[in-house]
Amino acid sequence: MLREAIERISIFGSRTNRRSAGMAGVVLSAILAGDASADDLRLLTHQLDPFTMTELDEPRGFAVDLVNEIMAMTDDRSPVTIVPFARLLAEVEQGPNTAGFIIARTPEREAKLQWVGPLIVTGVYVYVRAKSTLRMETLDDLRKLDRIGVQNGNTDDQFLTERGFTNLERRSSEASTLRGVEADRLSAAPMSELVFERLVRELHLAPSAFRRIPFKLYDVSLYLGVSKDVPHDRVARWSASLDELKASGRYDLLLKRYGLFDSEEN
């Protein structure tokens, strides 16, 4: 691309009028801007073990490895930066040239982003202390609780807020909500079953200290969300790469590496 730009400038330079020289500068600027746009992708994630985590100050986890493989297949390599979820969502919606994961694809977010996925699908349940004597069998029973811990701005927060829940305590992370339940400072906390299983181990908590309420809140499909200004054909290449990873079996190997099951098939 750069060689073509230089050749075009040489052609313009052979002409002596000022207008031609100006046009040469415009051509070079446009071409170089196009090259830069292919390299300045911002790739964001948020802490959500086992999908994303930090090891030795580097992002790791199932979703990090999966997205890195997608990007490698299309030569769109970009470093992954971990930020709080609320910031991730705002920056992906605003752009420019930004992608973030993992994001639940909800009707409210549908038109604001482009989507690649799902990266994984998982069920969301509510967890309480094992010693809790609370009897909960319906969504309305949750309204009677003192405080339900949710990660600020995530899908659990959105799901319960939209249904009129006023007993939510918003925290910075799902780890904080789980610790709050264990310490009896929160009555309950909703989260993905996959996140719960990994998070209790990560926090060195005993799984037996918790009880899962016997009804599912909802299933959530988790995606790579992409700002609207990213070219559609580029996003399509990422989607095709994900399909190829799933068809080849490499996706399943990643699931096994992190002790996950293919929740789309179970």
C-alpha cells in the first residue's frame, strides 16, 4: 500500500502545478490513514473469571484466548486491556475502532453495537449462604430479600432493575458480591453458574458455604461487541474465524483447557 502511495506521488510530482502537488498530499494522507485504521483497534475486556482474569499482570482466560485466536486468524493482533465493565461498555458504544468482551447481547444493546459470537452461553442463577433459611421459589420471592448484590451495570443488574427490583446493592465486581454473601452482608447474588464454580475456587471459599436457589433467572449469550464505525467486512471476517474455530474442534479444546463445558449443547 505504501509503495502504491509513493508511486502515485511520483506521478503527481512529475507535474509542475501546485494543484497536482496538493492532490498528491491528499492521496498519501488518505492511504496512510487507511493503513493506520487497520492497526489501531482497541480491544477491551473486564475481569470475569474463568472467561477473563489476570495472571502475572497479563489478561488470561477462556475468552481472552478465544478472541486472541480470532484476531490472529485475520491478522488483527491487538493487545487486550482489562477495564471495569461499565467503562468497557461505554467505550465500545462510543468508539472509535473499539471492541470489547464479554458482553451480553440484550435487546437494549442490540442496535448500539456490532456482534461476534456467541463466544459462550451460560445459565444465571441466584446464590445464597448455605445456612440461609430463606425459602425462594419464584422471582417475586427475591423481592423480599434485604440486599441482592450485583456487579454495577452488568446484565444481572439490568435484568433485575428492568423488573422493578429496588433492593439491589451495586458493587464493582462479582467477586465482591460473592464475598458479601459469604460474610452475610448480602442476602444473595446472581451470577453465571460457570463464573460461580470458578470464582469460589479463585477466592478460596468453600462451595459448600453457598446454596443455589432452584430456579434459573435466565440464559445469557456472551459476545464480542464491536463499535459501529468498524467496517462490516472486518467484523464478518471475525465471525467467520469464530465459526472456523468451532468447526475445527479448537473451540472445544479451549473449553476443556479451562474446565468448562459447551453450554450451547447442554
